[in-house]
Amino acid sequence: AKAPFARWDPDMLADYARCGTREQGGKRVLAFDREVEARIYQTLPHRMGRIARPPFPVPVGFIGGTESREIRQAGMAATHRLVGPHLQWIQGGSHLYPFEQPQATAAAIGAVVRELVPG
């Protein structure tokens, strides 16, 4: 496996290979257009911290990987202001923590939802 995929959970990697790639010319290629994904990220507001601020109209939580370079680059100040205490960390997880630790991710989602929507 390529280095970025080496950390992935084996079942997640198998599902990604099966559903996220297709056969073309005797090799596997992505089943989705990478340009679409790039355009999504390119059109996110650069001032998200000023746009999304409390009080937000719906409950908001955040889950992140403790080893995420993307989080270190962006910083967490605006996220902390928006989510308050509703924050969960996936220990050892990168930006792609759901693919690396799906069970821990599911548990963290459950914990955040229970905090945000009690009872």
C-alpha cells in the first residue's frame, strides 16, 4: 500500500478499493473525479472562523485526529469558540482518522451526539 494508506484499517482500505476505484486499461483508477474534490476545498470560505460563530442555529461538535497536520496548520481557536466543550479527539489519528480508526470514530460520534442532544 502507498504510505498514506498504510495507516488505514484493513476493512476500510478494502471497502475503499472496492467502491472508490474501478478497472481501466488493466489497472485500478479512482472512481471519482479528483477535480471535483479539489473544487470543494478551494471554494470553502477562508474566513470560516468569522462566518461560523456562536450562537450557531444548530448544535455543533468537532472530532479530530491528534496527529492531523491539517488541524495544526489551521489552528483550533475558531473551532473551540464554535463547539465549546463538544470536542472529541481520536488518539493517533491523522486528518483521515475515520479511515484509520472506524470504531473509535463511531464511538466519538456517538459521544458528541449524546452531548449535543441529551435524552
